[in-house]
Amino acid sequence: MLSFVARVFGLVLFAIGVVALISDGISSIAADAVVMTPLSESLSLIAPDFVDQVETALKPLVGEATWAEWGSVVLAWPTLAVAGISGIFLMLAGARRSPRPTKSHVGFTI
């Protein structure tokens, strides 16, 4: 069951990454320069107060210095990289494993 949830959530994240890739590609063509939308901007388009809520929730847990060092860096990464790569990892983590081959107990004796 957990592998199914990981695969579905990974597929959704991967689809978000593909949509971000297409959106950034269209924006890059229009601007005649490479445009990559940061994760914080994408999240604020979906839910305007979400970034602030995550920041206020995580600062006490990870500490002020850690959030200042890592939180702003992760939020500045391109959406297509964060969503796409996370989605691929989750799909691989939830992938069905092939069954192990069983050992044959039939041997040759001389």
C-alpha cells in the first residue's frame, strides 16, 4: 500500500515538474532568455500564504540559523527540478521489485 502511495505521489510530482518545464520553456521563448521559476514563486501562485505558513511552522523545528541557511536556498531552486526529481525518486522508491530467482536444488552428481 505504501509503495502505491509513493508511486502515485511521485507521478503527481513528476507531472507538476513537466508542467513547470513547459511553462518555463514558453516563458523563455517569449523573453528570449532562460527563465526558471523558483519554487517559492510557484507555491505562492497556488496558495499565497503557503510559503509564510511553512516558514513559521518549520523555523521552530529546525532552528532560525538552519532555516536561514537552507530554507531560502531550497525555495530558490527551480520548480521543475524540485518537483521533477522528487517525483522520479518517489516513483523509483515505490516501484515493484522483481521476485528473486529461487535456487534450484537439482544438481549434477557424478
